[in-house]
Amino acid sequence: MATRQILVLEFKVQVLVGQLIFCSLLTDGVTGNTSDSGSEESRFDPWSVSKSSPNLQFLIGFLIMFFAYVIYSVKFNRYYKGHCENLKNRLSEHNAGRVKSTKAFIPWEIYYFEEYASREKAITREKYFKSGAGRRFIKSKLMRSPGSPPA
């Protein structure tokens, strides 16, 4: 199975688990304010759930994704490897010149990225991209359309 397909499958499983946890919060007796009609009907109020709740922290962990990425400067034929929590914002930072090591080579475009559930896994993958084996992986495994940057 291709790496991309595995990552998509892993993400779908995480979403399903997150939904199951959310549903368990609904049925664990968590109650919110009473309804406007004055009845004692219980309903879920997400603001009434303690932020220190282990279930909620577990759910939040599934909703936050981390990325290991490779960006490419078309103008200078350069690559940069990194990791982040929000890929779109990080690319904007690179293209706005707010990153010291990349501002001289603007503009950047996303060349390749992978999603991970933890920062540690994204950092490990970033380190791999920076290794000789990682550079070979990027060069040999990524199929790009004609006119795309050379690996």
C-alpha cells in the first residue's frame, strides 16, 4: 500500500475514534444547563466538560495533526524541510519572509508533506527527509508532472 494511502487510512481511523470518544462524552452523564422550558432534560453542553478531562484531552489529541513537509523555491531551485502544526500558515510564514533561513529564496511552494498524530513523529520524519536516505526518497519516490521541480 502506498505511503499516502496509509496516511489517509490512518487519518480516517483517527477521525472515527475521535467521533466515538465524542459520543462517549455525550453518554457519560455529562450534563449542561437545563433547557429553556425549565424541564430537567439533560443535554450535552461542550463548555461544561472539564478541559482536564482525560477523554477530552484524548479527543483533542486526535484532532490536532502535525506535518513533516518539503517546500521548493521555484526561483532558486532549493528545497527546505521542516515540520509544523498548520501547514497553510507555515507556508504563508515562509512566503512572507518571517523565516530567517528561507526568506532569501521566496517564493516557496509545497512540494511534499505527510501528516502525523504527534509532533515527535513529524520531527522524526523531518530528520529523515534531511538525511541522505530521505533525500533519495524524495528524489526517487515522488512522481511529479512534467514541468515540476527536479528532485
